[in-house]
Amino acid sequence: MKFTAKQIASILEGEVEGNHEETVSKLSKIEEGEKGSLTFLANPKYNSYIYTTNASITIVNKSFVPEKEIKTTLIRVEDAYKSFSTLLEYYNNVKNNKVGRENPSFISESATIGSNEYIGAFSYIGENVRIGENVKIYPNSYIGDNVTIGDNCIIFSGVKIYSETVVGNNCKIHSGSIIGSDGFGFTPDENGEYKAVPQTGNVIIEDNVDIGSNSTIDRATLGSTIIRKGVKLDNQIQIAHNVEIGKNTVIASQTGIAGSTKVGENCMIGGQVGIVGHISIGNNVKIQAQSGIGKNLKDNEVVQGSPAFGYSDFNKSYVHFRNLPKIITTLNKLEKESSSQKNQNE
């Protein structure tokens, strides 16, 4: 699809400088811009590229002052980076605005689906499912019995949502994710064989949650595993049974959180973090990548390492970690000199 500079400026509340009817149909980096593409300039380090780019339209800050002639049509806005992000979101919404029901797919007669829906081919929607307005369910998705999905949600291809799951409004669940599978609950019998403990709870995902590809969120043993409003999960994340993630917390890929742990609000958790079960992590906590968390963390803590400890202390200690071979060599030398001195004195 094509957009003119005038249309883009209208979306962004910007001002066109150049050809108002210039058209674009794709996006590009400013250094790789070509005819028919739209780009942006926000970082002054890239200023030189605006004089050589072949992009047809470039979004710039209102404060930008060119030092020489430029070929590209400009759209001036208050914040070029923010405006470009807004445009990307708008473009995605237009691109993903599919409607209708494709065949073959199975939709239970007891399911209720709101207007302006999209149900992709080979999707399965079970009994008593409740789906809101403007929901897009892409091909090969599975929606189990008694699932509720709010308005304006996007369920991408290959997502599996098990029975009883509740999904709020404005959520995105990316391909390959599994929501509501059994928690890892087993108990040994008298013969030492492990028997599964029935997982009878569910998963609740509140509004404005994004879940990356191939992530798994287990249903609770009893009660609910809860992902609060505004949480953003990266790809390949494991959330175990009865975990609760506080609102607006963000978690990077390959992090695993064991059962019944409570994570607070506005936390930032790096990639490949491991968190044990049955602990509490406070609000506004920052956990650096590859950390291992084995105890409770208070509000506002910043930690790193495995087992993790204070980020500032970790950085100070790391200097000594790196110098440890040199320190050992020095200690051995001092020990030999001390021993030699002692022998001479005797």
C-alpha cells in the first residue's frame, strides 16, 4: 500500500517540507534508503546520511537545520523517533486488519464472537468460548473450551490457549506460545515413582499484555497464574504455575520463573535469568542478564550474578575476579619470600 507525504503528516500531526504528493510504499534505514521508501532521522550521528539518502520521505525533528541541499521530502515533527514508532504501529494495524472467517476452521456452536473478527484457516475454537470485538486469530491457532478473550486482541499463528484461560483487552500473543498448559507438579509415591498432581487452576492475562513467540505460561495448580496489566514478555520465556507478574514489568528472553513466585510492578528482568519458586520480588527491581535469583528481593534493588547480589558490589567484585590469577601469583610469591626469610632467620 502507498502513502503520500500529506497523508503521513496528517497521521503524525507534522509539517511537509517538499513534495506533498511524494509517495512511499516501504520503510528503510536512512543509510539504506531508496526511492519509494520512508525513513527517519533522530540521532545526530546519522545527520550526514540525510544528504545522500535516496529515501523519498524522511521524518525529522522540527529543530533540524540542513547544512546543505537535500533531495528527500521532509516531514517535521516534535520527536522523530517517537513519530516513526507511531507510524510503525499504524502500519501494523492497517496490515493486520484482516476480517472474516477462513475455511477450513472449527468454531463451536456455543462460542460467542464479536464483530469485525478474523478467524484464520485451520483454527479451532472450543465450547463456550467468549471472544470480544476486533479480535484477530491467525491460522493454526487453538482456543480451548471456556476461554475468554477481550477486545482488540491479536492471536498469531500457532498459538495454543488451553481451557479456562482469561485474556484481557488489547493483548498480543505471538506465534508458538502456549498459555495454560499444566504446571510442573509431580509427587513421588511409595515406590519412588512420580505421579502428576492435577493442575485445576487457570491463567489470567490482564489488559495490554504482549507475549513473545514460543513462550509458555502454565496454569495454576489451584487458583490462577496471573499476568498483570501492561506486562511485556519477550520470546522463549517460561512462567510456571501460580506465578504472579506485577503490572508494567518487562522480561527479556529465555528467563524462567519457578512456581508460586511473585514478581512486583515495574520490574526489569534481563535475558536468561533464573528465578526459584516461592519467593517475592519487590517493585521497581532490576535484574541483570544471566542472574540467578534464590531469595526474596526488596523494592528498588538492582542485582547481578549467580547467586545474584547488589549490582554495584558485583561490578566492584568483578575487578577482583578478573585479577584473581595475578593476585594468586602475588600471594604465592609473598609466601615463598616469607618462608625463605623465616628459614634464613632460623
